[in-house]
Amino acid sequence: MPWTTKIVAGERKRYDYPRWQFTNHSADIRELCCWALDLVGIPWRQSNTYVISVSTRAGVARLDELIGAKC
């Protein structure tokens, strides 16, 4: 699970956060993924050339609801 650190009240704390990522080298397949995410109202972004990411809490929760939680 991805994580980050943040300084709170002078103390560094670690925060874990869920994220979904879809990787494919085919632009057509990535476009289908983005189209489907748009259909169900899930915000996404293209992290790099081949990766589509869903990292908002609401977006991750919706994908978990539709697909099932990642193990």
C-alpha cells in the first residue's frame, strides 16, 4: 500500500493510503479504461505514459464497491 509522511505538531507521522493503478502499453486500452471510469464518475489521472491512477478516497471507495477491495 502506498504511503507518505507528514509532519504534525513537530512529529513525523506515516499515512497509508489506498490507490488503484491500471497499466497498459496500448493507448486504445488505456482510453477504454478512462472511458469506463468516466461513465461511473470516478476521477482519474494519467500518472505517466502507461499508467492511469485513481487515488481520491471517493474514487478508491467506488472502485472497491464495484470491483471489490484489493488484497
